Amino acid sequence: MVPTHGLPLLLHAGLDVVVVPPALKGPRHFNVVSCVDARGGQLIALEGIQSIGQAAKLVGKTLLARASDLPRDYVLHDADNLVGREVIDATWGLLGEICEVMRGPAHDVWVVHGGYGEVLVPVVESMVRAWENDGPVMVDLPRGLVKEDADDTL
């Protein structure tokens, strides 16, 4: 399984998923039995899929899960939801708007443009303080990530 829309790997054992487009006959709902992160995606086992032939019928299909079953912080990795949102720092105030989400091997990085120029915000638990599904994202960045002499007219 590979994630779409730039989302991180979100499947986990016990998650209920629906196959889209569904088969005309046979099961449409599955439970993830096991999940192992692999290079470029995840290797998963679905309840009821017992053979390579059954698995082959799922190639190219999309697995959907309820948003309420996903980790709360999945929103912090959804570029479609993030681009254009304001970022407010505990010390510096309004940093600007997220204009890009860069994917990294360890964590994502938001590219924020605003009054402090370009600020690169690592998306890690110690820096991202509060967020909702929409509205500004609150961060607490360490010294050195924000250029203190940036021009306010950007």
C-alpha cells in the first residue's frame, strides 16, 4: 500500500477499511490484520485475503478509512489542508502562511512565507503546539529558525 495526496503512512492493525471502487461481488469492507512499514509504502495483510490471487484483485484500488479512526495529527501532513494556513509562533507571533509541505525521511517541513521571510518549520511534536482541522497552527520554534532581522514588508 502506498499513501496518496502526500499523506504519511496511516494504516495500522485493527483499522477498518473500504475498497474503492468496490467489486461487484465479494467483500468490500476489510480489517487490517497486520501492517509493516516498507520502502515506499506499507506491506499489509487484510482479513479474508488468503491468496496472491485475491490480493492481486486489489491492486490499483484505493483503501478508505474513517477520518475519526486516523491519528489526530494526520491533518499536520495533509498538504491540501495545510497550504494557505497561518502559522503563529509563541515568541514571534504570525510567521506567515504555509506555502509548501516538504516530505523528509524523518519528518515533514513546512515552508512558511511571511513577515520574517521564508521560515522552515520542522513538523515535530516538540515544536507544533496546537492545531484544529482549519484555522491557524500554533508553534513554538527554538531560536535560530526565525531570522530576527527580516523585513516586515514581505
